[in-house]
Amino acid sequence: MRAVLQRVSHASVSVGGQVIGRTGPGLMILVCAMRGDTGEQADKLAAKVAKLRIFADEAGRMNRSLLDTGGSALVISQFTLAADTARGNRPGFSTAAAPEDGERLYEHFARCLSGQGVAVETGKFGADMQVDLCNDGPVTIWMEV
């Protein structure tokens, strides 16, 4: 699985003009299941995200995790993280999981992250979504497990 984490002061996701998910201080996470991914990878990614030390401590150093800060997460599916741009000018997405697998693993990841003790809201799998966020730092991290 692949994910892009953005440390945010706030973020929201809308479908059809209606906000369906939001977070305050914490993370906005774009997640993509790749062909061949399993629930085990979603579990590992969720555990790593919850414990990743990218929030400032009292000295201003990135030394605290989402769990340490009590922050929340907005999890949004984004199959375009599977883009292959090696050839030509149009990205290919053949390495992304099939839609039914992608949805299952996306939802599994969100449940696992919640199970780690993080308050989680989500977007809507497969929908045309609009994301609004204020990147804090900015801190943006790409992960793959």
C-alpha cells in the first residue's frame, strides 16, 4: 500500500458540495492499494502512521506521533498514487488494485488506524471528491509498505 501523509491544522473532503469528512490538527492521508496488497499491509501501514513521529515536541523537534498529540486523521482513497509515469505523457494505473480490492483495503486501513486509537473520518471511495486542507509545516511524507 502507498500513502501520502500531510500534517495539517485542518482538512475536509466534500462530495457534491457536502462535507463528508474532516479533521482538526492531525493528518490528511491519501491512500492507495496496489495490486497484490493484503490486509496485512494495511495493518502495517496503519500502525506505522499512528506512531510516526512528525509532530513537534516542546523543543520544536519532530518527535511526537499522532497518538502522542491526540490528533485525528482524514483518510481519503486515491488510486492515482499508483501512477506509472515512466513512459509517455499519460500516466498508467495498471499497478493499482482492482476497485473491489482497493475499496476493501482502503476501508480496512481506516478501521486499523481507528483501532490504533486515532479518531478517523474518511472520504467516499470512487467518488469525485474535493479536498481542502491547510498543510502544517509544510510536512508531507510518502510511505509504502
